[in-house]
Amino acid sequence: MDREIVEKVAHIAHLNLTEEELNKYSVDLGEILEYFEMLDEAPGIENIGFNPVEIADAFREDEPIMEIPAEECTKDMKTYDGYIRGPRLA
């Protein structure tokens, strides 16, 4: 990592680093970035998730069916042209 970048970050973070610390941190951060580049090149990294157990949707397909005929359900109700009337909503 460039020493200039370390100086800018230190300035933004309000850190007063000595010349020795600036040189040390630029070397250390450069090594850390190299390790991250190695991790980016690791095979199969695209397929690895955060959860070790694969989570899949367990939803079933809904199929509408008419188990009880509508006429049977409404035979004892007060209906208006085949519709059930409820109370008015304000």
C-alpha cells in the first residue's frame, strides 16, 4: 500500500503517526491486501454461502379446489344476488 494512502487515512482518522509507523503500516497493509487477493483467487468461492446448511424454499404449490359447493355454504345465509352481505365499514 502506498505511504501516501496511509498518510491520508491517518489524517482522516485524526491519528498522528511517526515516520516509522507510516512505513510500518504501509508495509503491513500491503501484505494484508496481498492475502485478500489470494483469497479472491480461491476456487469455488462463488458457491460458498454464509450458512453451512443449504436453505431452500419449502413452499407447496397451491391449487384452488372447491371442496364444498358454494350453494351448500350459503343455503342458510341471507344473500343478495348470490353474494354475502356484511356490515358497512366506516
